[in-house]
Amino acid sequence: MKKVAVVGCTGAVGMTMVQLLEDTEYEVVCMASERSAGKRLKAGSRDYLIEAFSVEGCAACDIVFLCVSGTFALEYGERLAENAYVIDNSSAFRYHQEIPLLVPPINGQRYKGEKLIANPNCSSAIALMVLGPLHQAFGLDSVIISTYQAASGAGQPAMLELREKARSFSDYGDHDDSEQFAHNLAFNVIPQVDSFEANGYTREEMKVVWELRKVLDEPVLAISTTAVRVPTLRSHAESLSLRFKKPIQSLEQVRTLLRVAPGVEVLDEPSRGVYPMPMTSTYKHAVEVGRIRYNLIYGEHGLDLFISGDQLLRGAALNAFEIMQLITP
Ligand SMILES: NC(=O)c1ccc[n+]([C@@H]2O[C@H](COP(=O)([O-])OP(=O)(O)OC[C@H]3O[C@@H](n4cnc5c(N)ncnc54)[C@H](OP(=O)(O)O)[C@@H]3O)[C@@H](O)[C@H]2O)c1
């Protein structure tokens, strides 16, 4: 039986990882900081004793999922990979050329036996499930993405703050005292996720640009993004405006292609109110895609789509799980 460590098991991604492993044959070791050591973590029918993170504890495992910060991953990632396969959820290694950044159904063939693997940003991972098959069929020429990102994208404490602020909200003009976001998120929309870069884009926006290019192996693909935090708890939604090299014969051709794409569910009956939403995509393994239409500017060379995917599951833990299945068959 393979032994798997989840480091950061009390966090938003770590907890989802532990839940995902619940019904599998893996032996799971739950690790977090000293603050959590000795406490218990319940996942379905299983009840784990949380251990304090240690390099030695991880060395006794076959696979280590790092669900902690980038700083933590930079400090320990490479050392841990001397003894185990390490799948890192942070952005610490994603842009290192020699470290694979994997979305298995899209670029799994890129894997060449490395011990340290990077898991993509959640917005990137969700978009790639849909962009991968479309790129293969029609050849992407340019990509414009606007994201609608849930509170849990900023971690477990951020989700708790949104719940608390929603409960205590009285009116606009309330004191703006968020500890987790740039401003209070309840009943608000914030056009800032992460810090600003010199070019006026946020780091979150640039992550999507760099990661899409790396996973699709298109180093100069034209991409522009706007990342927005919205007051949902879980699941990121994204609007995609795509221009292709090849013309698209019909929208039915697109729906048919996406219906058979792994990890994608087509929900596209707008007249019946059927389209992707966080309300329906949360806890789902597939990314929902709908509102499929020709882009009014690019004509038959362009598509507009709306997608929604559980960023803790499809965008993080499930992708990490699929990486594990790929690298340790
Ligand atoms: N949230 C998302 O949607 C998402 C999606 C994709 C990737 N990511 C990335 O995944 C990582 C985790 O994010 P998150 O949202 O799950 O964060 P989170 O909810 O804030 O959880 C952080 C986890 O790290 C643990 N931790 C902190 N310091 C530690 C230490 N010294 N030793 C061991 N464990 C320590 C915490 O344990 P304690 O409870 O003991 O402090 C907690 O379990 C981040 O790099 C993030 O960028 C997040």
C-alpha cells in the first residue's frame, strides 16, 4: 500500500486533498504546523491524528502533497524530493523550466520521471481543461480571460471571514476592515487578487498568462487576463474570449468536442437557464462549460464561453491526485 503525506491538511486545499483520498487504498499521513499537531481531522468515515510537519516523516512516504505557502515549498520542496515524489500546490516551482507543470489530460505526455512536480494555479487549471481540447482542434491565436474567483481561493481563513462579514453586514459604508482581502468582500466585487506587478496586472493575472503558455507549450501565445474576487465561497467562474487560427464550422461541433473532453461537462441550454455556475459546479470533478457562442468581433474564428469549476477540487486537489496517478502508476 502506498503511503501519502498531505502537508497543510488543515487548509482549504489540504482538506480537499484528504477528502479525495478517503475512499482510496492509500495510507494517508496528515501533517500541518505545530499549531495543529495533536488535533484530529475528520474526513468522511476516517479520523486522523494531525502530526507536526517533519522532513523525516515525509521521507517515510512515497508521495508528498505540499499544500502550504510558496515560501515553505521553496524551503523544503527539493529536499523532500530526494526521498519521495513531491507534488507542490504553491507557485514556488511552476515557472522553473526544468520542473514540469502538469494538467494530466492536457500535457501528461510531457512527464519524464521528475520527482518534484508543480500543480498549476486554480484559475489556470480550470481554464486549461477547456482550452486544451479547443487548442488541439482549432489552434488558439489569442485568449482573453476574466475570472470571478471565490473567497476560498485565498485559503480557509478567507472563507470564514466572508461568512462572518456576510452575517454582520448592515449597509454599504460599513467599516472596511478585512484581514483576508484588499477590502471587505461580502456584497462586493474586488478587481484585485494578489499584489500588483509593474505592468499594472496582478500576480494572479500574470500566473495565468505564464501557466497557460507553459502547459500548452505555446511560449508566445497572446493572453490577457483580469482576475476579480467575488463573494462566492467555492468554485471559480471564468469568461473566455478566444480567437482561433482555424474557422469553426458550427457551435454543435464545439459542443460535441467538449462533451467527450475528459473532466469537462457541457451545460449549455441558456433558454432553460442551464449554464455554468458556482452553485452547480461546487464539489464536482468536471469543469462546467456553457454560453457557447461565436465571438461578435472574431466571427467564425472566435468563441465566447463561460466556465465554472471547483477550484479546490478540479483546480487543485483533483489535479494533484491525477498527477500522482500519472507519475506512480
Ligand atoms: N485555495 C485555493 O483555491 C488554492 C488553489 C490552488 C493552489 N493553492 C495554493 O495551495 C497552497 C495552500 O493554500 P490554501 O488555500 O489551502 O491555504 P490555507 O487554507 O491558508 O492553509 C495553509 C495550510 O498550511 C499549513 N501550514 C502553515 N505553516 C506550516 C508549517 N510551518 N508547517 C506545516 N504546515 C504549515 C497550515 O497549517 P495550520 O492550520 O497548522 O496553520 C494549513 O494547513 C498555497 O500555496 C496556495 O497558493 C490554493
